[in-house]
Amino acid sequence: MKSSWFFKIALLLLLSACINGEQTYRADHTFLLSGGNSKVWMLKGTQQNTAAKLQRNSWGEVLFVFYLSGEVLVGSFGDLAKGKFDKGHFSYQEDKEELTIRINTEKWKFKLRVVGEDKLELQTLSGSYLAPYMHLVPLPIPN
């Protein structure tokens, strides 16, 4: 009986020694979009259905430029070079993992999932003419 009591106290002391009081925190992906200054992401692949297809218009390769200030530019290489791009604001709610982009009267809301160090997956929650899923990758270095 005494050895059982002693074993329980020893086990309790051993387990309490493993707890050092440090807390874990969720990763903050706010700087993931802007890179702490500005960051260019390229649309790389969409999952489309017949009801909601992404309209690429004359955009060519769609680029998203996220700035630390909360501004976002959307357009192609040509659009950005000519100064004919869409400009708006974005916000990211880390607790809900939701990215909201507002450009003029359009409001797009996405569920943001980090697929890897160099790939983001956006699941469309609301917005017109958007694919259900979009993938963003950092702008690659030209060959």
C-alpha cells in the first residue's frame, strides 16, 4: 500500500516537472501576404465549376501585390506596367483565417490556408465570378 502511494506521488512530481509554464501561440500569417513590406503573388491554378468560373479577361497572368499598409493591387504584368490595375484594400482575420479584399464595389472573402512555405490556397466564401478554390504562389524568378 505504501509503495503504491509513493509511486503515485513520484509520478505526479515527475509529470509536473515536465510543465514549464510556456504557452504555445498560433502562427501569425499577416506578414505572409505582405512580406513585411510588399509581396507579389501570382495566381497559379483554379478549381472551377460551371456555375462560378474565374473570368481572366485581358489580365493574362493575374498578380496580387499585397502591401503592409493594407493596400492590394490586382492585375497582369501589362496592367501594372501601364498603371491600369485594380487597387483596393485587404484585411486578414487570423482567428477566422479569413482574407477580405475590397476593390471598388467588389468585396471578396476567402478562407486562407497555407499549403506550404511557397503556396497559399484561397477558398472562396463570397464574391462574384470567382473560382471555388484559387492557389497563389510567390512571383517566380524568370528563366
